[in-house]
Amino acid sequence: MRTFRVLGSLEINENGRLSPIMKSSKGCALLAYLIVTGQSQPREHVADLFWDTTTADGLRNLRKVIHELRQAIPELHVTRKTVAFRAEADTFLDFHLLQSALQQTDVHSLDEGLQQYRGELLATFYLDSAPRFNEWLTLTRERLRAEVNHAYHRLCQGYNEQQLWLEGISAAQRWLALDDLNETAYRWLIQ
């Protein structure tokens, strides 16, 4: 089983062993980008996102990274024009579990999914030579943080409506552990 964790610190492993891909910052960043976007990406776009060079040089660099990744990551699907990540049945993706949970209306399903959020997207991850990737990452982190805050609000409200006080307190405490300045989370904890 392959595990890809992009929430909190990046972790890529197979059957509990750290993947050799973890040594390649650009490779890890590319995988994370493909996992989060969830769709095929044009090679030119990816090259421009990750390399602050001409498109031709970026495409050459992208080919090298793809070659390294394909040897270890069968979920990587590459055509002449696009690159994508397609999860297999035995692939664990924390990001996809969280995204699915954020759509849930049942508080227990939402709570279970929110537990996948171990911290911000690719916490502490930064690529020195990829300003466009870093900009994408910053914007995506902010969007995801807002979605998670909204989901925790829904979760606390749901537990309150169902008079599940202990679950509501636990959810508010987890929310505060992620965002210790969130006044709404404090209000839910006090109620």
C-alpha cells in the first residue's frame, strides 16, 4: 500500500517504508501538485510552474523529474502533452479523504474526515527556485484552511444540535489546536 500525506508534513511511503522520491524536492512538489489539483495538467503549464526558465528548459527539466518519478510511482500517468496522478485501489491519500469529508452532512463522517487534517498543506515546504509554485501553494493553503475552519464550525454546530456535548468539546479543542486564535472555536468550547 502506498501512502501519500500532503496535510501537515509531506510523507510518501510504500508499505511503511519511506519512498526514495522523498529525496527529490521537485518530484515531491510535482506529486503533491497533481494530487491536490486532481486532474491532468498540461506539461507546459507544469514546466512553467516549477521552473523559472524558458519553457523549453522547463520541459527538459520536467522530463527528468518524470523519469525519476515513474520508476517509483505507478500512479503517475504521462502522455506527450499531459501529466496526472491517478490513485490506485491500494493508494492512501489524506487530501482526498479530507475533500470527501468536507462534502459530508453527517457529523460523524465529517469528524472522521477532519481528523486527516494534521496541519496546513505541505507544512514547511518551500521551493527556492519555483516562485509560481510557491504562490499556488500559499493560495491553496489559505483556501483549504478556510474550508477546514468552516467544516469545524459545521461540526461543532452539528454536535451542539444533537446535544453531543463531549464530541463537540473534542472537536472545538482539535480546531483550536490547528488555529489557536480562532474566536469562533473558543466560543464553541465555552458554550
